[in-house]
Amino acid sequence: MAQLLAPLWEGFRRRGVGLAAPTDGTLVPRTFGDATAEHLATRRGCGLFDFSFMGHFEIAGRNARRAVGHLQTRSVGSLAPGRLAYTLLLRHDGTVLVDATAWCLAPDRWWLFTGCRADLAVIAETAGAGDVRDLSGAHAVLALQGPASARVLDRHLDASPRIGYFAFRETTVAGTPVVIGRLGYSGELGYELVVPADAAPALWQRLAADAEVRECGFEAANSLRIESGFILFTNELARPADPFTLGLGRLVSFDHRPFVGADSLRALLRRGPERRLVGLAPVVQERRPRSSTGSLPRGEATSRARSPIFGCELALGFVPADAAEPGALVGISETERARVCRLPFYDPGRVLPRTPRG
């Protein structure tokens, strides 16, 4: 287990912060005392998260761009240095192995971040001509998320870079070299800071001491991503699902690249998905099974959390394709019903979040 410790964990352990192992045994904070307050701080101000559990891989060499193109579903031929893309890694049958981000540092040097360090074996085997290095553990990933995150970041940067959405820059924070990407897992404005592991504790303490920042753990990250309709591979990918079932067909570029799973995906596209990922809310617990519950279309809830924004339990899950219309009622167990909702539940691009009623 020791080799899977995130760079910041020893400091968290000394403070008595509870742990979680969201993926392959790598440890992250579960909560810093109040997950609901952490969630709301991120929605209203700025939350600081440790995402160092992620797999971090570098693909380099003359054929790096071609290798990255083969590995995943997005067309990266025109992706310029300093840009990144959210993407999917597939199995040969067209189902999603894991979601990922691909970062173009140079035409011959790329980073790939996934949710699990064990993905190295598949990536190294599939990349072919690319030279793959495992950088997991060499860096920490600190995430600043929330509407105040840009203001917080500007206060601590030695020279504030202007960073576009799904772009990144190399800079320094308090003298520490940092690669800052504008992206996140909360549905809010956010940034991820890729920091040398030995410099991470000091930088965490500096950011956590900011008056607008609240330290946040995995429980808050989980409820935030459910409100925002984001998948977690240990949950939504626990059973094989293709991009169209997940509502992620937009991440597939059908060009002339022979990417893994392309032929199978074309067949799946013609056939259409049998089930779809949807929002489910509210999840209603019946005191006793109703005869009508058994006659409802049967869905499967894959992720659940109580939403501090909506004041009720929300879920992500799969329902039959013909029951995926917002407002449809489905059974998700012998005693539970849920109403299908559009995703995301929460959309910060609007003045007010939509009510989770479909």
C-alpha cells in the first residue's frame, strides 16, 4: 500500500483526516469534517481537492501523436501544444475502459491522465510505437474548483497566465513549477495544478490558508460530480457500456484513424443503444412493494448522493432506451422508484439550477 500513498497523504494522516480509496488503493481524504459544507463552499466560493490518486502517463517520441490517436476516441491531429481534451479509452468491443484527459505538451510529448494507475498496462500495450512512462506519484494534482477559483489562483501566481477552457500553461506558484489546466470535476469553473510531489504539501498549506478556500474531500467531490452528471469509472463503468449508452458520443471522432474499438463502435452506432445513462430523482423508498412497481421499466442506480443544492437524494443510472425520456417513472429495486431527469441536474451556466423534476 505504501507505494500508492498520494504525496499529500502523510500530512493528512497526521491531522487525523479520514481516508478513502476511490480506485486502486490510492488514498485520498474522505472529508475534512463536513462534506455538505465542503460541497457548498465549492458551489459558492472555492474548494481545494487532492486528486493525486489519478494515473499520470507520458507518451513521447516521434510517433507520440499517432500513438495517442490510436489509444483514444478523439481526433488530436489539430490539438496544439497547451491544449487538452476530455476523451475515452475503449476496449476492442467498443465499450469504455476509462475516461481520460489528453494533454499536448509538444507534438512529440503528451500526458494522459486517467482515474486509475493500473491503466498503465493497457496504455503501454496499446500505444504501440509511443514511448510510455508512468509518472504517477511523481506529481501531486491539486484542484481548485468553484466560482472564486480564478481569483484565488491569481492571488498566488507569480505571473498570472490567461488560461482558456481545456487549455493549460506552465508557470510558477510561490516559486514552485506548476502546470495549470483549466478543467475540473465539479461542474464549476476550476483548475488542476500538477505539482512536483515534494513541493505539494507546502503549496497545499498555502492555498488552504487562503480566506476564500475550503479543503474538500472525496465525499464532496462525489456529490458535486453527481449533480453535474459526470461519470466515475468504478461506478458507471462497472458493467460494460459504450459511449452512446453513456451519452458521450460527442467524444468519438470517426475519421481515418484506426483507434481501438472504432469498427465495433460503427456497428453500435447503426444499432443504437439499448439503455441510456440518465439522472434519477427523487429516489423514493416504498414501505412495501407495490404491484405497480413491478410493472415499471427497470433501471439501475450506479451512483447516489444527497444533494446539498436540491435537498434530496440524486442518482445516476441506466434505464432502457425507451424509458429514458425526462419525467418517466422507473423502478430501481423491488421497493424503490425514481423519475428520469435530464443531465446535468445542476448547470451553473444558468442563473438558477434546474429543479430535478425532469
